[in-house]
Amino acid sequence: MPELFDLLSKFYGSRRVWEEVEKELRKENMSTKRFHDPFTNLVIGILSQNTSDRNSTRAYINLAKRFQITPKVLVEAPLREIKSAIRCGGMYNLKARRIKQLARIVLKKYGGDLKKLIKLPVGKVRKELLSFPGIGQKTTDVFIGYCMKKDSLPIDTNIKRVARRMGIVGKKAKYEEIQKALSKLTPKGKKLRTHELLIRLGRDFCKVRRPLCEKCPISSMCKKVIS
Ligand code: SF4
């Protein structure tokens, strides 16, 4: 049976996953390169919680237009102005508080520069990030993948849905179990690309309502556990 990664790679080629996000940023003359900056990456992680890419991108653009995304600037920024900038991203009260808390921690523990953190071993970084308020497993794995350039397979809601429907985990499987099961199907060094391809697949074919199984590129290896 062809492997998951091979099927997805063959189908999508080098197509970029974040093309909609990139388009939005380009309209504002903003570059996606800043997503690789460790502090910005965590801020985006907070903004992306429980909302669509479109809304979180809009929230990020509004925030970046009003403030420089640095710990020093955001720690001094009035909370109500952060809230107002990110309002379109949902849960803005909580997210604004978390951004302030993050900025405070990064300033206090790292002198405002997370480049020191990314030089540490992955295990230590994971432990440290998970101790920050509002930073969960997915944001941590995204950070490890994109900022530390390590092989990492963050699991988002699209990927959870695909893995459950494929039948490689049960319906109630949690984050680590899904990550482990998918990692077994992923060639070494390809986890981050698999993460991107599975997100694309979830959006394009394995939709929440009415999955397009007949057109899906991984149909041959999927048990289609849909209910
Ligand atoms: S075959 Fe259907 S259920 Fe399986 S991943 Fe594709 S769209 Fe989802």
C-alpha cells in the first residue's frame, strides 16, 4: 500500500499550505518570514486558538499594524488597545491577557530575546513552553518545527479529524496518540511537511460536513470512519 506521505506529496507537489494566509499578508505588505521569529510565532499561536486561519490572520495583521510585535512593546501596550486590535479573532479578552503575560515572561526570563531558548535541547524547550500560560501542545510543536527547524508534527483540528476518519486512531484519541500514530506513517525528516499536507487535505477534502472521499488522494488507505 502506498505510504501516506507519498500519496499526499504526489498529489500536492510543492504547493504551499499557507497560501491564503500569505495572500492576506502580502496585501498588507507583511512577510511570512516573521512567523519564524520565536516571539511572533508564539503570539500567532495564541491568536490562532479556537478560530479560523482567516480570523487569526486578520487579528495578527491588526495587532502588527498597531504595535511592533516585540515583548517590550507589547508589555507596555495598553491591554484595551490589544483587545481592540485582535477583537476579530474571537476570545479577545483572554488572548490579549495571554499576549501580555507572554511578553512579561519573555522579558523577565529571557531579557526579551527568545533566541536563547531555541538553542536549548527540544525536551527542555517543550517543558518550558508548556509552562507558559496559554501555550499548549500544538503551539509548542509548531514552535519546535518552524523556529527550531526540528522534525515536528503538530496536530491541529483538521489533522485530528483526518486521523480519526482514516481509522488509525479511535474517535476519542487525544493529541499524543494521534501524533504517535501519524509519526509511524511518516518518513524521517518529513513530519513538518506531513503536518502541512494533512491540514491542506482536511480543508480541501476531509471537510467537517460532507467529506469528498471519492476525490480524496488518500482514499485507498482510509477506512472512512465517518459518523
Ligand atoms: S477518504 Fe474521506 S474520510 Fe478519508 S481522509 Fe479522505 S475525505 Fe477524509
